[in-house]
Amino acid sequence: MLESSSENTNFDFNEIFPKCKYDFKEAINAHRGINNSLGLNHVCEKFSKLVGGNNSSPFVLPCSDLGRYLYHISLNTDSKKTSCKYFSYKLEEAIKYNNRNCNGVNNCYKYLINAKNEKLKNVLPMCEGSTIDIDNETYTIFNYLDKLYDAIYTIESTRGRSCWQREKDIYRPYISHLNSCKYSNDGTFRNMLLKLNEKYIKVCPNVNKFELFKFISNNIVSQTGVTNNTAVTRQAEISSEAAVTKQAKIERQEDVGIDVQMAGKLLRTSTELGTNSSIRKHFIILPFTILIIVLILYKYTTFGALVQSRVQKLKNVFFKNKNNEYRGIMDSHENIYRDKKNRRSYISYIPEVY
């Protein structure tokens, strides 16, 4: 079953490499037992005869690897769609190396499904409906990526293993081809290839390093420069606006301070005026009130006679008579004389008591 042309040309390379590549390597080692336990050896012999005729033996080993990978996919169905794309590449690789008469991935896969036995009837059809036919250009891209990641895997998984000459030799021509391939404008492809290049240089530090996507990088740099200039200009405008705003704020604060000071002065002035006015009113009202009280007491109570006698005495003390003598002193002498006279008279006329 063929898929749409968009499925044949659109891949999420970040999901395929290196995950599917490493899953395939691990499946080959981890599931060797199914060759006997599930009869995979007999299935692959039957499949090889169907597609290879008399020259069927070269097809047995790649068929065995593909069968183990299908078994791995049956245990990890969450990544089935991506894994089946990598399976399509590996099946195409087996066809190219061993039998050019298999007539494409989808047709060849039908032969493998038809060779199934009872134990593998649910394993071999795992990618049915999810395989893709791969053209020569796409196959070359997959093949170069596969060999580069295979070199990384081999170096990292082998203790003390260094980068051999053949691994140095394949780096630059493969990376150069991938840098300009039909997927070079695809974001996921670029991200995957940048990671691959960085990793390869790490495990093979003496390779002749290749600068990826130089044209794209220059465009990004120039766009970044324009963006930076715009950002600097905008930052300057923002700073200028902030300075103007700050100055206006300071002026408003100064105006508010002046207004507050003026209000305080007016309040103090009005308070002082009110206090002075109140004092003046008290000086006017208080004597007037006392005078009214005195007049009322003088007229309607005995206080008037008392006051009159006191006033008279004061007048006698402080005012002189025409003989320039103090009237009070004269009155005092007259009173003494009168008292003596009265006392003599009182004694003279007291009748005797016998």
C-alpha cells in the first residue's frame, strides 16, 4: 500500500535520527532469540526464495535483521510511524545490495508478510500501511546519515576506540552533500544535521571541519544585525522617553511641593490672623462684660452702698481739703476728740448705784 507523495518527501528527521538508527542496532542484538523461538529463520528462508530465486542466501541475514526490528516495533508501538519509515529505508537497502528485482519497498514488503508463520503473523505486518517508497535521492540522504551515525555509535560503544581513517574520510563528502540536499531548508533536518556535525567532530576531533549552512547563517547574522540596530535605536528612544517622563515627573513634584508650601503659609497666616482677631475681640468684650456686671450689682444689690462707701473713703484718702490737709487725717482726729468727749459725758451722767 503506497502512501501519499507528501509522506514520501516530508520527514521529521529529529525523530528518525539517531533514535531509530540506535533502536535498529539494539533490536538486532536484543532479539536474536526469536530466530529460533518464533521461527524467524524459516520465514527468512522462505522470503529469500520468493524474491531471490536461486540466489536467495544473501537475503537471509538482512531479512533476519528486519524481522527483529519489526518485533521491536511491535513492543514499542508509540513510535510506530517513525520507526516504519526507517524500516522502509533498511528494506530498500537490502533490496539494493541483494536483489534489484524486488520492485520497490511496498511490493517487497508484501513478500515478507506472506512468508509469515503462525507465531509471527502479528509481528511481520506491523508496518503494513506505514511503509514508503524511497527514491534514489532520498535513499542517498538516508544512507549517508546512517553511515555517519553508525561511525559515531561504533566509536562511542567501543572502549578505547579512536576515530579511524575511513571514518575521517567519509565525513566531509557526506556532510557536504547533506548540507546542500533537497531537505536543507527543512528546520528539523537542519537541527538534526547540526547535532550530527557537532557530535562527529567531538568523536573525530582531527577531521577537516565543515561549516554547515553558511549561506543561511550569514543571512541570519545580517538579519540579527538589523534586529540589533533596531533594538538599539528603540532602546535609545525608550531611554529618551524615560528621561523626558522623569523630568516631567520631577517638575510636577516640584510644582506640588510649591503648592504645598504655599498652602501651608496661607494656613499659618489665616491661623495667626484668626488668633490675633480673637485676642482683640477678647480685649473688647471682656471689659465691657465686667462693666455691665458691676453696674447690675451696683444698682440692684447692697454691693452699691458698699462700693459707694469704699469710693468715699478712697476720695478722703487721696484728695486734700482747702487747708491742704488730708481729710482722712482730720476725720481721724475729729473722731478721737468726739469719742473722748462722749466718754466724759457718759461718766458725768451715770447715776450712782448704792
